[in-house]
Amino acid sequence: MHTMTDQVTPSARRRRAHSPELKGELVARSLIPGASVSAIAMEAGLNANLLFTWRRAHLAAVAQGLHKAGAAQAVLLPVTVGSPKPESSSVPPPAPPRPSSGTIEIEIGMARVRLRGCVDEASLRQVVRALRELA
């Protein structure tokens, strides 16, 4: 004879089991720079908090693995410290460091271009050349 406590109702909620392969794929996609964890979770039909939990666990495991591997493979090397050699006059001095952020706004004719972040000289020259051809 069964009592009410012995019966399992079909509507009882259970946690879904996700395969390690699915977790690994979603975590890998979420670690790509610029990826939206929320969008990836929504696409997979998951709550974003669950994917964030998987990411934290993955990153902690990777950090723990690197810590163990680094400790086992550490090697001390001999080092000699001396005075720096004088630079020859034929070598130009190094260019000053470029800022990693900022904005450049260029207007040529009816065109306006706004560049953000670190822009190398060659790319900037190509943009200006193309704008001149359009003007």
C-alpha cells in the first residue's frame, strides 16, 4: 500500500542535467573577447547566472591547474646585472609610447570619420587617402 508521501507526481520539478560537452562549448564561446554571456545563455535556453557559474568554475580549475603546473616546472636561472651599453648614434631613439585610448575626428569635404582607441600610422594614412579620393 502506498501513502501520499511515497508517490512521485509527474509535475515534480527536477534539475536538468547538462552534458560536460555542452558546458564546455558554452563556456568556451563565452570566453571569446566581446562575447555576450547573456546572449549565449539565452540562445541555449539557460539562465545567464548558470553560465556565469560554469565560467567561474572553469576559470578556477584552469588557475588551479596552472598553479600546480607552474610550481612543478619552476627553474631558477643565473642572472648577471651590468651597466647598460651606450646606444650607437645611428639607431634612432625609440618612439614615445602612444596612448591606448583617445579619439581622432577627421572632416574632409562632407565626410567625417571618428577613430577611437589606439590607431597605427599606416591605417590612419589609408583612411585619409580614401577620404581625399571621395572628396
